[in-house]
Amino acid sequence: MNWTEDQLKLALALYCQLPFGKMHSRNQDIIRLAERIGRTPSAVAMKLVNFASLDPEIVNSGRAGLGNASAMDRKVWDKFQKNWDAEILVAADNLGIVPEVTPDASEEILPLSIDTSRRAEVEVRKKQYIFRRMILSSYSGVCCMSGLSEPRLLVASHIVPWKNDADNRLNPKNGLCLSSLHDKAFDTGLITVFPDYSIAVSPEIRRLTNDKFIQDALVSCHGKLIRLPEKFHPSKEFLEWHSQVRFLR
């Protein structure tokens, strides 16, 4: 039986939120999706690996997936790339893995007005949750600057902030996995990532030579390359924006 477009959207939404190494038939998220759409866990896992064959970062790493993606697979993949916010929010919500309100809602100050409706607030929280899952899975739960891997200290950081680009709030190429410290430094422009993926630390804190913590935690990153994610490499266009607009030179 051929996969429907709706089934493929659910599968792709799950693909975006799982590390490549967890795309197997024993994964509980895969098992739940299989039960929902009436397919075997093995069939769902195989479909996720088919999507991997369309992912340039996976292919360039030497893990080419199964390589037999269908025309419909490609169509759904292209739809996600062109409109992340519209596509993945609905699909991820339908997967049943998005809680109504999450404990990670404080990661970024959200542009909610005082009279924001409860429904709108919940949608924002869901978007944050989805974005966090995508970013942490892509970076294997490791800060791309420091190597820190404690999830309670990790933030899915937007390169171009939420309030500045409504079209790319859920685009995983607009995200970095950072420690809470590096996220704050990135958000305030004290640190940036250039389009060649090298880290630059602002002269404003590089000159603080008497602060050993600053030197060890931040200044030591200057000139190094970030640890790239296994999928959805950060967009060079977004990195250029941050380095030009937010970075304190």
C-alpha cells in the first residue's frame, strides 16, 4: 500500500526530531507512529532512512540512507524546506508528542502581548518545543561551542531571533545548540558564528584578561569551528545576518 502525503508528513516531522542513530524499529516514537498509521515499525523506520537520502548533510557525511526515496517523498521534503512553520507545526502536533505547555518555554523571551489568547500562547509553546527537539536531535544533544551535554543546560538558540523572522521560527537551519551561557552571549552579540562556521568573540570581552572564567569559557572559543550538526547545518545566510547585525565588533 502506497504512503499517503499526510502519512509522509508525519514521518518527516518525526525524522526532523530524531537523531539519525535512533531511526530504528525499536524506537518508541517510531512504534507509536506505526500504530497510528497502520504500518509496521520497520516500515516507518525504513521511510525515515529514505528521507535521510534526501538530506544533504546526511549524504555528505557518508551515510546516504536507503537511496530509494519516491517522488512523493521528494515532494513532501520540498514542502517542508519551503515553509517550515506551516508544515511541521501541524505534522508534529498530529504525532501526539507535543505537550500543551512545556518546561522549556522560558528559553527565549516571546513577543506575546498582555491580551494574548490562551490558544495563541499554547501554539507558541508548541513551536518552541518542536524547535528544541529538532535542534537538540540534530546536534546530538551537545553544545556546538563548548561540548557541554547536560540537557538541562542546553538551549535551542535561534540565529535570527523569533521576533525578527516569522517565516523561519521553526526552520532547523536557523538554530544552534548552545549552553545557557553561550546562548546568552550569542543573543547579546558577545559571540557569533561566521558563515564559514568559525566562532568570533567580541573585543568587548576578549579584553577582559583578568577574568579567568570569561577567558576559559568564552574567549577560548575565538577562531575555533563549531561542531556541526549531523543534519540541518546552520544557514550561512542566517549566520551572515547575525555576524553583521548582532555581533558587537
